[in-house]
Amino acid sequence: MELLTGHSPDPDDAFMFYALKKGLVKAPFTIREFLVDIETLNKLAIHGRIDITAVSTHAMAYIGSKYFILRVGASMGLRYGPVVVGNTTKPELVAVPGTYTTATLLVRLAMPNAKTVEIPFDKIMDAVRAGAVDAGALIHEGQITYERYGLRKIIDLGEWWYEETKLPTPLGLDVVRVSLGIDMARAVKEALLESLRYAMGHKDEALRHAAEFSRGLSINDTDRFVRMYVNEYTVDMGADGEKSIRVLLEMGRERGLLPEHQLVFI
């Protein structure tokens, strides 16, 4: 059986999926890989178009009936996350990387008085530097490179989230389409876990592959970024990881930002 598998063309996702992509772990299925930005994956998941996919936690408020959440493969950070940068402490207009990204939800929770405008994630620093927006929420490698471009941190949304909840920041998840059945979802979970374990056990090999998706980062910066988002929560999100997802989405619902939703963890 071939499953359409989507993930972002970023070092951490590439690291996690490396062994599965290369056929280095056993699985009762093969994958047809589709690489695209996370917001596009979110939108495709809303329509149930991808069998296995990375999605933003925010998007689960809209796709919870269509996808199982895997306890493996999550991108979470403890006391760090998307960084809002700019030249004023009270920005009126903040660039965000897409309607359904978790960064956007966090901006709206942490900065309720700011207005947001969607700009592709890789153009947000340019928009801030040009003065087209007062500030921008940076995801991916921008979180560790913004100072090199003369930008100043206004707020680390992961730090804000930790102060609010004492939980890890639940940024991204791997999910499996419900229509494939729970047995296939469990098989995907085990295969992804084995892929992750292989990458961790063959770090140099997997990191070289991940560096192909690093958009100009040095190998040291690539390693740093991978270590930020491939961590203990990626192997198993645990009770705190699951709680962080539920708390984030419930907070969004209580503030009128999200609809009622359901979540099933595998």
C-alpha cells in the first residue's frame, strides 16, 4: 500500500522522515512524499487530501474528525517557540505565516490587541525590515537567525506560553487520516518511531540529509535547529505534550478564536 505523505521541507521534518523515506525501516506500506510549506499542508488536511501529514496544532481544531494525532513526531519546545521580532514593543500590525499555523494562534492569544496579516513565512523578515509591518512572527530557521539581520525580539511565544501554562509549546504534529483505520494509524506510528530512532542512532547520516533542506544554514545551525524540535517530546509527547495540545486549543475556543473540536491520540 502506498500512502501520500506530506511534510515541510525543513531540517527537523527531513531528519525524522529520513529512514522511512529511504526504506531503511520496515513498514507495511510505502510512501509517496510531498514536500510543501506547513500552511499548505494544513489547508490540504482540512480537505482530508493527505494520508500521513505534518500539520500545525492549531489546524487540529478544524481537522480533528478527519485525522488521528500520533504521539510520535510532535514538534514541541520547552520555553521556546516562534519569535515575534520588530522595532516597537507595542506593534499594531504583525505578520503571521498563515491562517492555521500555531504561530498565528499564539500571536492572537499573546497579543490580542494587534492586527495580523498573512505573509509567507520566508518573507516575514523582509516585511519587517522594509517597514511594511510593525513586527513578524518567525518560524523555522528564522527563530535562530533573526539577530543576524538586525532584528530585535519583542516576545518569544514559547516563553510566553510556558509562563501561562508551564507546558511545552505544541507547534506541530504528525497525523494519519482516520479513514485508513486505527490499525494502519498504529503501523504508521511504529514506522515513524523506528525512523526517528534510526536518525538518532545515525545522526551524522541523517543530519547530512536534513541539511539539504536548511535554506542556507550551516551544518552547526542545522544541528541546533534539529535539536530544538527533535527532542523527548518527538519520541513520545507524553502526558504534558497531550495536555499542552488540549490546553492550547481549549484556550483558543474559550476566547472565540476556534470552533468546537474533537481529538483522538494514537
